Amino acid sequence: MRILKNSEEEKAKKYFEIAKTAALDSPCYRSKCGAAIVSDGIIVGRGFNSPPGNQRLEKCLKDDLPPDFNSDKTCCVHAEQRALKDALIRNRFKLENSAIYFVRLDLNNNFVPSEKPYCTICSKDALDSGVKEWVLWHDFGIVSYGSFEYNEISFGRKKWTPKNL
């Protein structure tokens, strides 16, 4: 992992704005997420989080899950998953060596700094699809993670702290 600086950081901010635009389409009640997949400076996939089939629900399904629910507790398809599907449909040969830019917005559509990589579902899908890196906007800077490293951190096989940078 490395913190992006100067021109790399400015370029990343442009892609985060594209991910934010995707996130604005999310009907999620808790947070709006967006992802943009970039290959050679071209957007090859975009996505936002929402319930399957882009359903408009009356309330978040998480609110009714029993405490002992033993599966994925997210009711939404993740933005990264949708961006990968979009890229696979429209640009499948451009996923190799691409980068995922992920953002989360609060309910006022402001950026929320990313926490540590944690989504094992999306990290596996990205690795399997040939994505080279993940780019997250943390409160301490914009950070690029190799996809294998992101996966290792997500599964807890590699320790993550901002001090590692």
C-alpha cells in the first residue's frame, strides 16, 4: 500500500468524483456507495449499492435480521460488485490491470473516509476478475492497495494500520 501524491492524487480525485456520481443513484437508507473501475485512464465500469434488482424498499432489510442470522448481513449488492458486472458486460477485456476507486457518502452526500479494507466478497471478485489495485480515500490520504494485499487485509491475514504506510 502506498499513499498517492501530487499528480496521482489529483487524478484519483477525478475518479472519486465519478464514483460519487454513481453513488448518488443508490437508494440505500444507511449510506450511498459508488465505485468506478479505471483501465488506462478510461472508465470501464461503474456501480452503486442497492438491493437486488434496484428495488426501492420501505426500510433497510438489516433492521429485521435476527441477531443469530448466519450469513452476509448486507441487504445490498455492493457498488464494487455492480461496477465489476458493468465492466464484464461492456469492457471485459479491459479489467486486467485495472483499478477500483470506491467511495462512501453520508446521507447528505458528503464523502465519508474509508476504513480499513474489509469486504471479502468484493476483494475475491476483484482478484478473480484481474483488477490490479484498489484506491481508497482515507482520512490520512488517498491510498493504493494491490488487489492481493487488499484481499489479505480483508481476511485479516495481514494487519492493517495507518502506521504501516
